[in-house]
Amino acid sequence: MSDQDALVIFTPSGKRGRFALGTPVLTAAQQLGVDLDSVCGGRGICSKCQVTPSFGEFPKHGVTVFENAVSEFNAVEERYDRIRGLKTGRRLGCQTKVQGDIVIDVPPESQVHKQVVRKAASTRPIIMDPATRRYYIEVEEAGMDDPTGDFERLQAALKAQWNVEGITAPLSVLRKLQKALRKGAWAVTVAIYDAGEDQSKMLDVWPGLYEEPLYGLAIDLGSTTIAAHLCDLETGIVAGSAGVMNPQIRFGEDLMSRVSYAMMNPGGDAEMTREVRAAMADLARTLAADAEISTDQILEAVFVCNPVMHHLLLGFDPVELGQSPFALTSSDACTLDARDLDLPLNPAAQVYILPLIAGHVGADAAAVALSEAPELRDDLSLIVDVGTNAEILLGNSTQVLACSSPTGPAFEGAQISSGQRAAPGAIERIEINADTKEPRFRVIGSEIWSDEDGFAEVIAGTGVTGICGSGIIEAVAEMRMAGLVDASGLIGSAEQTGTSRSLPEGRTHSYLIHDGSDRDGPVITVTQGDIRAIQLAKSALYAGARLLMDELGVDEVDRVVLAGAFGAHISPKHAIVLGMIPDCRTDQVFSAGNAAGTGARMALANVSDRRAIEAQVQRINKIETAIEPRFQEHFVAANAIPHATAPFAELAKTVTLPNVNFNPNSGDGAGGRRRRRRG
Amino acid sequence: MSDQDALVIFTPSGKRGRFALGTPVLTAAQQLGVDLDSVCGGRGICSKCQVTPSFGEFPKHGVTVFENAVSEFNAVEERYDRIRGLKTGRRLGCQTKVQGDIVIDVPPESQVHKQVVRKAASTRPIIMDPATRRYYIEVEEAGMDDPTGDFERLQAALKAQWNVEGITAPLSVLRKLQKALRKGAWAVTVAIYDAGEDQSKMLDVWPGLYEEPLYGLAIDLGSTTIAAHLCDLETGIVAGSAGVMNPQIRFGEDLMSRVSYAMMNPGGDAEMTREVRAAMADLARTLAADAEISTDQILEAVFVCNPVMHHLLLGFDPVELGQSPFALTSSDACTLDARDLDLPLNPAAQVYILPLIAGHVGADAAAVALSEAPELRDDLSLIVDVGTNAEILLGNSTQVLACSSPTGPAFEGAQISSGQRAAPGAIERIEINADTKEPRFRVIGSEIWSDEDGFAEVIAGTGVTGICGSGIIEAVAEMRMAGLVDASGLIGSAEQTGTSRSLPEGRTHSYLIHDGSDRDGPVITVTQGDIRAIQLAKSALYAGARLLMDELGVDEVDRVVLAGAFGAHISPKHAIVLGMIPDCRTDQVFSAGNAAGTGARMALANVSDRRAIEAQVQRINKIETAIEPRFQEHFVAANAIPHATAPFAELAKTVTLPNVNFNPNSGDGAGGRRRRRRG
């Protein structure tokens, strides 16, 4: 350091150091560890290292910056500005030289570890640090005096120019290498996948500087639906999202039906594997077509899924998952070639699948654990992801427990007499007047309540077609609060309730919500069977949560997070009235949206998050509901529907439900589940 | 150590130590690092650890061994002997306990690092240390209290029982895992491939103890023929060998013709890749069928081949190999999945390809370098592998040089008027009487000379069909020694030579060896064109060798090793007369047989040999004949045919050959080669 050195201060990091006059800004940033991007390594062609020098007085930093503190626009910058345009004040960090004390701002888009902009400020940020990165390199030209191969000289260039070592390349990439090097006049852009443990794979090579975006897919492979996000691997921006039904539904609506199908039909597992892979291939092609990109630009895919979907995706017979002790073929996170899953992405694309937590608690639950991270909070979180199975996490910075509870599909509107999937025309909100016992409701796709002006037009439009999952929860809770249903779940007769909406139905009663028969529409009622189905589902959910609370020795939780599409629409008040979730302040009940999908996006965007969830899954304490006698006790005890004005605990303990013959200790999980659904 | 400890001495290693009475022999061996095999880890079921205790006086070792120095046959040994039979004196090392001072012999078949028994004692030994090994393990049973997957518990067992870590498994193996574990009652045998750098792959899994042999293929993929050995991966024994013609021949007889085909025909390289892979797939199936094994038992394949075959095998366009600077796509050794080469072996089988030395000096030359190991000797070896190209190595413990010389196919009998491949009926040995100028000869498949009784039956049998490569060399050398040909290579007229076997042919002459026309057989002559073709081929070979000698600054070598099938049949005397190889004592000219194939077998048998040749190839000094002006000088100078009685050097310097227009500096290797073949 000499007196001639200049003080260079980078914002927003605040990193500072002294550098010899003439030092390029990019060099100063790299030496200080400032998060400033560069793909071309300072050759003035990629424009990723744009910075904004600031001038004037900076009392906070103790410097005065003069106009001549950085070099003037040079030919490279002028050319770049002329052809592509530089924003006012922006400079190329590799071309701009330090000439005096200077403050330099690194705008967000020039940072490697960008934070992805997301709508909900409360959600965990996604910081870009993807497994796949692109590098521009200049490779030593082949010559008679050097007998090494083009790939070996490329490896040497990567080591010398980017300090990246231990590269391998699949045949599909090596096949393109010689043409790319010659077309690019010995300069190429390569995509390198960090496979961990100093192993890296070259996924693609392009002549010269390749600037088209590179993408990854974050896929939430559910039993019912498959949802995928196409994400830019550098900015994290979601370029497209799409969902399709899981075609395996025709082999069985829920997981255990599909396991049974595999057991009963030789080759049935392979058939389901083919179907789901074909659906995912279509999904990938659709997303690429909609975004107007080539599937070759998709270099990665991250999957989250439950254990049965995991096994069927990978081509493992799921038979062991249908019987105690529910042994997984493999539980660790895995990385494999996309072509091994018949995915039509880049030929060298890599797939990462999050770890499974246990035989019943899958990579989807791991993804929820990654996105919600209860281990980072001191207060106690109960996180519930409701699907055909409910994945439940309970924990704080001390420890985290997990279990899965077989709620069945009632919460998704299935096995409900007027139930339907969430779609326009489905009742999603209901209120019942406790005095008149009259209902008012709203359907998906309309903001108008059924007793408001203009509802006739709603009916004339989409119609009232059924009740979705969140609607049936509200309906049952409102019926209970309005005195139409007693604590045991029994619907009263018209005499008992004082409303003609109580309709006799065999030896039980149902409650009429909407009669659309005059318009050839459906008559929508809540039947005694519907109440029983909801009671079973919510009891399973509640019992799972209670089991984890018992394990921690607590009677209440600080906050409840409802994950999943269903969780996003559910009303906290009604969930508590119904006894789905343990006692909690309603303002401490949060919706996390598609937390599993978010976890998949995080793992796609950030390789450290993969290592973090792999380590966290090892620490999570797995509770197996099927072998815990207390699960059955809680399940039976939770069958009652507590009234909003009564203490929940009191009601929950006094009721037992007839007609339930569910013994999770029988060792026959599949059978047990089937019996319960009949109940 | 207590007084009660016994002295245990192992032979043949001589390793010794004291052990507590009751110590199993296997345990003692393992603690002393004695090379004693075990697959089941001492459970008494694999029988690999058989030893022979010796009794009586051992003055050399200073011990007396009493009859009770080892425990008696136990139940395990009795059962094993009853069912499978133990040789007299043999014991199971894991069951036999030390009870006193004892001398224990480890027979060769119980050693892990067995030396493979080979016919020629002079050849380098093959010591077994294969990349793929089998392990018998007992895996923790799946249970409700352990949520980890079966594969993770298998990994833990491998670590605990064999200290093997860092295992991955392809989907094809994971798919079989759960069934194998349950069928084997949680005991399985696994095949683990050591991929280096603490990475291992599980290639297969079988229930219980799997005892069928495991195999590997050592494949010498030549331009003309593909030869493969099926080798037992534990004993090294060759269970079968087979060869087929390289079907690419229809795209061009030599390498450069095939490169030209790829250049001229879009997709031509892919076509040749398909053909050669299909031929190898057939070869693998044939070898498995002949040995009556399943292709699933073949877990590895090792390839040696020249650079063009290497590129066409891997699916790389060879176009760069047809023009200066002959840049390889990749030169390092590589490991890949056999399925990527469409080889019908075990679905998880691994392929290892030896490193390439340079653009013209391939993995076949590396294999020769591995099997002949000139770097292990102090005397100077010249190693020549003659094929369509000659690979030449020159070196000793100080340094090793390599080059490739484009000899063309004349040495293989191609482009010779009566030439043919080595097959029954082909003339392989010739003598010409210097006084009478009359020839006598022998054909392949018969020991009878043409002037001996019984030759008529030979003719009646196979017939005399042509001259093979070694035959044409002898013919030209004998013609020179008999004064039928002058130093410039010109065949004399009947007047000049005094024999009516000198037949006029246009403006030149030919020499009649055999006239079979009275039996509708061929008239076999050596034409002036044949002599020119042989002169060109031998000049190229000689010039390459001289170039390397110049580089080392030597005028002679201590020994010459002729490798390849051709080298095995060539007569040292005639090779020297012809001037194919530099001056050397004829008793220092050796045949190494198929040294490239041997190198492939070594790399298959011993993983350390792979690392050794990878390191050695980095050290080998590559000389590129095409850019060395002296190569052309040597080539032109070497065109003469020295007479056996004259000093070689004198003759070699005085003659230049007309009609040759070969300029290796033109930068057009392919063109140069074509021109030379026309000469």
C-alpha cells in the first residue's frame, strides 16, 4: 500500500479497501469479496458487472469523491453503450479503473447472490446461489505441440480463469465440444453444475458468450396434481407456472389405492411410473413452449413429493410403503440425470429430489420444513400441510418433530355429497344466521354473497355447482355454531332445529344450503355422512398435531401455519371451531400458501438450501402415527365438534364416535385407511 | 501380549505376529495385513479364506508346530466339507482358531491379489486388484423406529462391516434392492465399483451370498478387427475370447478413409458409431453365450483403441482427427456407463477407456506401454505395434517417447497383389535358394514345406490362396538376399536374375512363387508394385523409430519388441534384412503378442494399473511425425532394402526413391497418406 492508493468503498455491503490507482473496479470487488457478478471474467463482453460510482460528500464513509475518481468511458464501454445501452450512471466494473477515493454502488441485478423479489414480505427470502452457473472461458487453441484433448484444455482454462476444478462431462456435451470451440474461436460459455464434494459436471457448452437465460423447474409432484414453476437460474424469476392432474388418478384416487394397484397388478408400478413421467414431460414441454424457450435451456429440475410419488417417479415398486414398517427404498436426497426420468430437458440436465423424512413423511414435508424453517424461531410453530395426507411439523429452535396423518380426501371436497374441487361455482364461504338458521354463501369467482343484489347474475353465470374443501369446513363449523349440529356431530331434525332446511334423509337429517333445481342446477346439502367424513378427517389431523404436542410435553402452540392450496383458503376461525387444529389465537394462524412448492423453488435457487434441508431432515424427530397408541386415543377423543363458546378441551373429551373401526396398530395401514374412509 | 500368546507365521508372505489363544486365523491374517480373501466377512459361508496349517519342525521359522496348534473342525467346517468338500489339509480361516505356535500357508486361490497364471513366463504378471469387488453384508432390518431407507441402512452396513464409504447406486440397482434384502433375510451380496477419489458405485445386489463368477471384458477395438476377452474379475482367468471384423470396414479400409467418410457424409460418423457398437454388442452376447453365463454377470469392460476408433466408439465426430493439428475431443482416460455405449452387459456395468497419448497415438499404444512398461527397465527398448498405423515407443527408466507412423495396410497383406489376411492357405514362411533362385514356402495351417513330401495333400486341402503380411515380408527380404531385387527395390529380369521365375510385367518384372492355375488356384507372384508398397510401409515404420532415436540421441537400441498379431509371426532376421526395424541383435528382438490386448486385461484386472498408465501417459514424450522434417528425411532415406551382408546404414543413405511425393509438412495428413499409398 502506498500513499497513491485510493480508498474504495462498496455499497450496500460497506466493504472497503485501498487499491493502487488504475485497479479495475471488478478486481477491487473480487479482492474484497464484494458480491459483484461476472460471466466473462472481466473481458468487457458480458455486462454482468455493472456498477454505479457515486460522487460528492459522503460524511458517513468519511470521504469526498471527485468527478475524476474513476476513469472515463473507454472504447469497450462506449461500444457496449452504443449497441446495448447502459443506464445513466452505470459503468462496466471490469473497464472502469479507480483513480481516487470512490464510493461504488452494486445494484441488485449485478449481485450474484440476488434476493428474489417476492410478493409476500413475510415469506422467507430466496437468495440466488444455484447449483448451475455459466462461465465464459478462453481455451488454449489446439496445436501440434500439445497433444492433450480439447476437453482437457478446457478444464485447464476453467481452473486458471475461474478456479473451478474436478469437471466431468457427459458424452452428449463432449460431442458438441469441438465444434463449439472452433465456432467460438476458442472462446466458449459453459454451464457447470456443482454436484458437491468437489465434483462438477459440464451440462452444456456454447460458442462465444451465450446470453440466453438458463432455467430450472421446481416441481411439486402431488398425488392429485402436479405443479411446476419454470425459474430463471440467475434471477430466480418465475417465467411460467403450470399444473396438470396426476394421471395416476385412474389407478387409484389416493396413495394407498395406488400401492394396492401395484400389489395386485404385475407391472402396475411400471405402468404408473410411465404415466407420471409422460405427464411431467408434457408439463415441461408446455412450460417451455409458453415461455418461448427451448427445452435445452432447462438445465435442472427439483422435485418434492410424498414417498409413494417418489418411488413411482423413480421406478421403485411402492409395495413396501403399503405395509408396516413402511420401509423406503432410499430416504436421502438424490441427484440423477433428467434423462433417467425420461424428462425432455437439456440432454445433460440434472434432477435433485429433496430427502424423505420417513416412510409416511416425504420430500414434500421436507420442502415445507425448508420454506417454513421452524428451527429458526424460538416460538413454537405447528405447520400443517393438508392434502390427502396431512404432513405435520411441530417445533422451534430447540427441536422439530414431524408426522403424517391420513386425513383422507374429505378436505379436498372428495367423498362429500356435494363436494367438488376448488373451481368457479364452488361454494367457498358460508355463514349461517344463528337465529334464523338461514345460510348465505359466496362461490369461487364472485365477490357477491348469495343474499346480496346481483347474485342472480352469478347464478345465471357460473351457477352454484357444489362445495369445495374450505366451504365444507365453514359449513360444518357454522352449522355447529348455529345449533344445527350437536357436539357429537348429529344434525338435528326440523323440529329440533326449528328450520325447514333440516331435511329427513333415512334415519338421519341433512341441511339444505341451496336448491338450484328450478334452474336444473344441483340441490346442495350437507348430509350426516358429510359431517362424519369431515369429523374423521379433522380428527386425524388434530390427533397428529396432539401427538407431536404430547411428545414435546406442551398443551398449546404459539402459532399455526396452514400450508398448501387448501390452507390458503381456510378460515382460521372455522378451523378452530371445527377442532381441526389445536387451540391458538386466531391472529396467530397463518397461511403459507404452497409451502412445498416454495421449498422446491428454494432448493432450485440455492445449493446451500439443499445442504441445509439434508442436514435438517437428519435432525427432525419422526413420529410414526401408526404405532403410537395415543394417536388412536387422540383420534377418538377429537371426534366431537367443539362449540366456539365452549372450552374445546371439555367437549373433546366427552364424546366418542360410533361406527368407527380404525385400529392403526393392526399393522395393516392400507386396510385401516380403507375402512376409515367407509366410516 | 501375554505368555499365553501364540506365534502365528503366514507363508508365503512370511508375515508373523503373536496372538491370544483362540484368535481366528482370518482375524490374525487381517491384523497382519496378510493377503487372505473373504467375501462374507468371517461368517463361515463364502469359503474364500481357506488356509493350510502346517505341522512339525520349522527350523527356518524357529518354531515347532504341534497337532493341536489349531482348533479342531467345528460344525461350520464340517457342514461346509460335507456339502461342498474341503481339500485335504484345508481349513476355513474364519473358523479355525489359534491354539499354539503355528505356520499357516495361504494358497494362491485364497489370495485377494492373486497373480494370474499365464503361459509366457517372460510377460509381465497380472496381479488381481480389480475395480469391482463383491461384499457380503448383513443389513439392519427395517423397523418402525428407524425411518431411514433400505439403501441408507445398506450403506451403514458396508461402512461398519467393510469400511467402504461414499456409495452411490443407479436406479437400476435401487429398483432391485428391497426385494433382494427381503429374499435374503436382510443379508445380501453387493458388487461395488471403486470409481476412485472415495467414490464407489453399487453395480448389483443379490439376495444372500452370491457365488456365481463376475466378469469383465477386455476389448481391443482395432480398425480391422475387434478382439475381446471375457475375464473372471476374481481369478483373472480368461473364460472366453472372440474376435469379429470391424463392420466399419465398409466405410473405409483404413482410419483416414473413415474420417473422410464422416467428413463427406452428414451423419456418417453416427452411422459408423452405430455399426461398431452393434458389433460389440454381438460380441459381448456371443462371449456370454459361449461361456454359458448371463450378460448380467459382466460388470465391466475395458477398451483400448486408436484415437479414431475411440471417437467413433464414443460418438464424437472424428473430423478433427483428419486434419492438422489432429485435436482430440478428450485425451484423458474415461469411465462411463456401458449402457451409454449400448453394450448389453449388466445394466449398471462400467466402461473404462485407457488414456490417449496424442492425436495419432491412441489408447492402444497406452495399453502397449502398460503391458511392456519400458520405463521399468534400464536398457533401451524399442516397442513397435504394427497395424494399419504403427505405434512406436522408445524408452527406458529415464524417459519414454512415443509416436505413430502411418504404415498403411501393406503389412496386413492389403494392397499386395497376392496379399490376404492371415488365414489357412496363406503363405506365411518363404525361403529362396540364392543359387537356384527357387522358392520353398509353408502355408498357415500346415507344418509341411512346399518341397517336402505330403505338400500335395496340403494343396488338395486348404490350397495355396495368397500371401499374408509376415509372408510378404519374408518374400521381399529373401528376394533381396537371393539377388532377385537390388538395393533400390527393383526386380531383375530373367536375364539379370538367371531364373525363368522373373516374369515380365509391363515395364517391370514380377517373381513367381507358386502357380496353382492347373488346379484352378491362383498364380502367386510378388510384383514390383508389391515391393514398392512394402518399401513405403517399412520406410514409414523405420523413419518413426529413427525419429525417436534422434530425439534421444542414440544410434542403436538394446532390444526391439514387436507387438500385435503381426509382430508375433514376423521373423526378426527378415525384418532386419528388410530394414523395417533399426539395427539390433536378432536375439534381442522379441514378440510381445497382443500387447495392447494384454494392457486391456491388466487395466481390467488391476485398478492400480489404471492409475499407473494414466500417470505414465502424462510423462510420455509425444513426437508428432507429421511436423518433424527429419521424419521425411528418414522416410526417404529408409526406402532402400539393405542386404543382409552389407552394413544397413551405408545402404540406407545412398538410395532415394522416385515416384514418391509425400510431404508430411503439407498439413494435410489424410491427403499425404492417400498419396503415399498410391506410390
